[in-house]
Amino acid sequence: MKMTLVVDSEDIQGLEAAHKMISTMCRQYDVRTLGSVAEKRFGKIAFIKALRAYMEKQMDAVEAEEIEFKNMRNLRGAKQFADAIYGGWSPSIR
């Protein structure tokens, strides 16, 4: 797909719209960004589901006495959960 974009440097709203459009096209068509592990994108609902899954995982670990309630704030569990998300895991749809 080829596109020519003409912008007016005095039209601030037009510049913002052009920037938004170019950013969107880069995310969709730039093959260099597909393999990036530094950035994980998902929508708000998926993010909420991931948070809920993390909370459930932590509570299950407390109930199974794998961790103590006071240790739920440590970084180990959060890191493991983040590693799972960046490793390809995605929250299930309920």
C-alpha cells in the first residue's frame, strides 16, 4: 500500500491527525515491530482479565499455603506472571 500524505505545518490538529495515522500504520505494517518483546499490547478488557488472573493465582497460592499472605507483595510472583504474558500467554475469555 502506498500513500502520499500532505500536511500543513500551521494546522496543528491536522499534524496531530497525521501523526496518529502514521503511528497506526507503522504498528500495522512495519515488520520490524512484529517480533518486539519489549512491548506487549492488548486492550483494556484483556488487561483487566490479566490482572484478575494474577490476583486469582496469588490467592490460590495463599490458600494452598504455597506462599504466605504477607508475601503476596513480593516481586517474584509479579515477575513470573509478567514473564508468562511476554512468553505468549493471554488471559482466557470468561
